[in-house]
Amino acid sequence: MIQFEDLDLDQIVADVLAGAELARPIARALLDCPDDRLPDLLAATLKVREAAFGRRVKICMLRNAQSGICPEDCSYCSQSRISKADIAVYKLQSVAQLVDGARSAVDNGARRYCMVCSMRGPRDSDIEHLGEACERVRAEFPQLELCLSIGLTSRPQADALKDAGAGWINHNLNTSRRFYPQICSTHTWDDRVATIENVRAAGMNTCSGGIIGMGEEDDDILDLAYATRRLAIDSVPINFLHPIKGTPLAAMRQLSPERCLKTACLFRLLNPFSEIRAAGGRELNLGVRQPELFKAVNSIFVNGYLTTPGLASVPTQELIERAGFEVEQG
């Protein structure tokens, strides 16, 4: 078994930037990096991050467009049918509300706006509704990147949203194929891969990552990271579990700031030219070590997540600048 001390980090950086895929024993050694060597891993990862994205950080903002009425049984989610979390419940917001959300995103410095709907998958009427919202947002903010997260999505549905101006569809793999049945039984990991393939076939950018800290093993994190690489995901959000009262994972606590940082480095080194985004749970799980994430990630959410709070736009931008990075401009 390879140990972190055996690694030549300079050679790893050179190999990664040349397009080579890390051998799995090397990836495991990176994930197992001793805490006192974490600064070395972060420094190496920063070289890869800077090669593709410089020191820019993209601001993104979510809109909970339909809340709390999902028929799926995902154990981490406050909006699933098995959740007893105290959250707002409402049907798909009006086109006007969704356009207002885009205005708010722009006002908060966001370069990407993502409308998220709690559902198994959209009906044709949902596609028409969301398509109208995309067209209106695109007309008002032609430079704003538009992303949708709408569950299992067919190729014709993806085609329609592409035509309406959407550029990304988010559908997270969440974890490994092996571990997936432990967190959801109402659809499969391969169902999620099918949506990713439909999105790509429609000519849109793929957005798919996972949630770390759900009880998975190291091999599951490695499997997920390699899956994002081999599926050539364009944009990879990394969520760090924020346990929510009323969900089956409410008592799950297995993450440290160091674990989160090592995972972010792993995803960057396996996906050197993809966007890597720090998503839900970063505030809770990293605390004062959040600035170190920018050595691996080049994108971040502001103003909270779907049903959990998060750092507002202004302090997030101050955080970015204090860490020696710059907010990406439109």
C-alpha cells in the first residue's frame, strides 16, 4: 500500500496537468494524507487549480423552486417523502418568481443561477413552465449561466430546456454505486447516470457531484471521484453533509475540516479542468478553514442552500479576497 510520504507531489501535478488519470493507490494515499502534511497536499492541488482557473472564484446561487413534495426516499434530504423536517412546502413557483430569483442572483454577484425542484422528475407541463422562465431570464440576463436541478430527466425534456436557454442540468451521483442503496431505494445510481447522459446528448453541460459524510467508506469516495472523471462531468459540486433534524441522517457526524479538504483535493486532482464547487455544508463542517477550500475549488454557493442556511454574498466575497483569490466577474 502506497503511503502519502512515498508520493512525489511535483510529479503528480505534472502527470495530472498532462491528462493522466491518477492510479487508484495514489488517489487513496492522497485521501489518507496525514493531517500534518495537508499543507503540502493543498499547495500541490493549488498548482493544478491555478493552471485551469487562475485564482478566480465563481459565485453561484440556488433557488428552491419547488419545495418539500418529492416522492423519493433519499435519506439525507429534508424534502424527501420520509423526512419529518420542518421545512416550507410549496409547488412550483411562478415564472415571475423564478425571474425575480435570477435578479437576486445577479444582485448578489452570482455568475450562475440554479433553479432546483424537489421531484422525481418533471412533467411536460413543468418543462414548459421552466422553459418559459429560462427564456425570460436569458432575455434579461444573457450572460447569466442557467442551471436546473429537476430529478430524472429524459432526452426530449433536456432538448426542450436546451432550446429554452438552459446551459446546465444538475443531477448529483451523490455517492458510489455500491453505497447508493443505503441512502435511496426509489431509484438507482444508474438512473442518475442515464440523466447525465441525456443532458450531454442534448448539448448541455453536465453538473454532478456528491455528498460526503453519509456513512460511506473511503472506497465509496474514491469510486464517486473516479466516476465524475470518467463521465467527464463539466461541473462537480461537493457537498459536506449538513445533518438535518427529521431526516434519517440527522445524527450522522463523521466529518472534520481536514477530511473535507482532502476530499476536495482528490476531486480536483481527478478533474483538473472541470469546475469544482464547494456546496452544502461547507460552513458547518469547515468553519474557519473554509478559505483553504479555494486551493481546490473554483466555485462556491452564497446565501444558503435549499433548506439550510449558508454564508451571505458579501461575507463570502470578503472570504474569497482575504484568502488571496478574486471573485469572477461577468
